[in-house]
Amino acid sequence: MSFDKPGFRHPRQAKNKAGYTRSDYEGGISTLCAGCGHDSTTNAIIQACFELGVEPHRVAKISGIGCSSKTPAYFLGRSHGFNSVHGRMPSIATGANMANRDLLYIGISGDGDTASIGMGQFAHALRRNLNLNYICMNNGCYGLTKGQDSATADKGSAGKKGAPNPYESIDLCELAITMGASYVARGFSGDKKQLVPLFKGAFAHKGLAFIDVISPCVTFNNTTNSTKSYSYVRDHIEATNTFDFVPLQQEILASYEEGETRAVTMHDGSKLHLHKVDSRIDVTNRLKAVNKLEEEKERGRVLTGLLYVNQEIEETHDIINSTLTPLNELTIAELCPGNARLQGINEALR
Ligand SMILES: Cc1ncc(C[n+]2csc(CCOP(=O)(O)OP(=O)(O)O)c2C)c(N)n1
Ligand code: SF4
């Protein structure tokens, strides 16, 4: 549920290259708890879309069920949206993507939605490298149903009323890297400076971009015994790198010492400039990315930043060689090429 924001805006708000102001990317008023990490994550999505000059009507937001999955009501109010069923965001996103490959797909999910009921769906979206920005707002609990541990809760971590979690946690980034995602990053809702470029890089990426956002639940899982609390994450956060997203043809203003910066070119020619890169990290190497995550986990650190990117993996449309034209723009003749053609296809399959 959401409520409309008051319509008055400053008449001289700055506009982006598409002619929109920042408020054009907002949605309804949030009904989440004050201080919820998901609201900060929502804000970073708004900022990234505004800075990139995304056209709101070219975006489709799809979500599952949970406090996290309510957030598409609070951003990009002028875009297409579908709030689906618990854990089923990936299959709805797949269907929409097959019907129209021209939109920017933003899939919103939670750790409960992704790592339990939606695990099978998540896995198959990854292995198909679906052209989807899969954002998981990860608070280690089921916020909407009053804070039960989720499958990403760390072993020994405890929420407001629960006993310490006895099970190993699932690392969604590791899973995403090993199962075929081509852009994997982890951010923290409390660090917008890092989160906005992570989203911008994802939105420019072709293929499955998975962004795991540690997004604390202030009501049920922000205790001193929780590893998904604001204070724990702030005390244990480690970044692989800092980076800027540089759209094609934009001048680079910051200057860095030689050897400090590495550039990754995206398919559209824009660049991710990685700064202060740890020499033990190669974000284009799957094995090294997983090793680094494991290493930091052993040290009790929460590794954030861009973890893995691969521009070579084909996305679903390239794999299945689907039509470039959105299905609703195909003509009857294209959709129904006639009996002779059908016979030919049947013959080829005998
Ligand atoms: C099929 C089905 N099973 C269970 C539920 C109950 N349910 C609603 S939200 C939720 C978990 C949400 O947790 P998460 O995805 O982590 O989102 P959060 O609320 O923490 O943002 C559950 C189990 C449901 N709505 N539908
Ligand atoms: S219950 Fe937790 S996750 Fe849900 S809105 Fe409140 S703080 Fe956010």
C-alpha cells in the first residue's frame, strides 16, 4: 500500500539528460518502519535512475512478497510494475522479458523471498543469465511476518526475540557467481555513496546483475547479537574497491595515481572505473571472486563492492536467438507464417 506524495515541487529543480527531475523518479510515500534499510535502498535506486537519465516508461519493476517487495510502490511511480507472488519474481520477470526485451527490468526481492521459497526460481534466472537487475534487500530475517530467521542469517546471529541461528547461512553472491550471473555486487543500505554506482553499473549491464544489499530490519533484527544490524555491518564492512560509473563520452574528472585504477568496459561502451583495487582481487575471474568472499567471511568481514563482472556470457535472448521486436509489435504474418513453414519446422525435427 502507498500514499501519494504532495504534488508541490520547487519550480527550478535540476533536470537530467532525459528532461526529468529527481522527483519524477519517486513513488508513493513509504509505509515501512522508520529507519528501515529498504527505504535507503529505494532512495539509491531513485538516485541511480535519475543520474543515468533512465526514461521511467522504459522501466518494469517486478517483485515478490515481503517488506522489500513492497518498495516498488515507493520508487519510479511512472514505470510499469507487477507485485507478484512470494518467491516468484524471477518467473514473472522472465515472461515479461521474453515479451519485450527493450525495457530495463528491476526485480526486487528479499532474502526470505530469494533464499527459501524462491531459491529454485533464483537459480534458474542465474543460469539463464536473464537480462534482469535482481536486487535482494537482505536483512537476514522475514521482516513482514515478524522477524523469523531467513536462510541468509549467519550462524550464531540472533534477532530481537529468537535464539541464535544454528544453521550455516547461504551467501547469495557466491551462489550468483557460481551459477552464471554476469554482474555480482554487494552493497549496504547505509552507504549510498557506494550503492548508487553499483546500481548504475548494473543498469548498464546486459545479463543478470545481482546486487545483494545488506538492508537492516530495525524492528526485528537490529540487535547487538545480529550480524545484519547497522552497527555490526558498519564495524565489519570491507570493500573490494571503490568505483565510478562513467557513461559513454563523459569526461573523467577525478584523477588517480597510475596503477590505482582499473577500467571495465560495458557492452554499451560505458566504463566502470575501479579505484584502490586490492591486487589479490580480479573481478573478472570467477574463482578468485569466490575465494575472496570465502576468505573475508572466515575473517568475519562483510565484503562489499563490485565482486564479479563478465561481459562475455551470453544473456537469455542471445542464447535462444529470440526476436528483437517486442511481441506486441509483431504482425500477424510474422506471428503466423503459414502452414508450409510449420510443416518445414516439423520435418526438421523428425
Ligand atoms: C506462499 C507464501 N508463503 C508464505 C508467505 C508469508 N510471507 C510473507 S512475506 C514472507 C517473508 C518475507 O521475507 P523477506 O523476503 O526477507 O522480506 P522482508 O519482509 O524481510 O523484506 C513470508 C514468509 C506468503 N506470503 N506466501
Ligand atoms: S519490519 Fe523490518 S523489514 Fe519490514 S518495514 Fe519494518 S524494519 Fe523494514
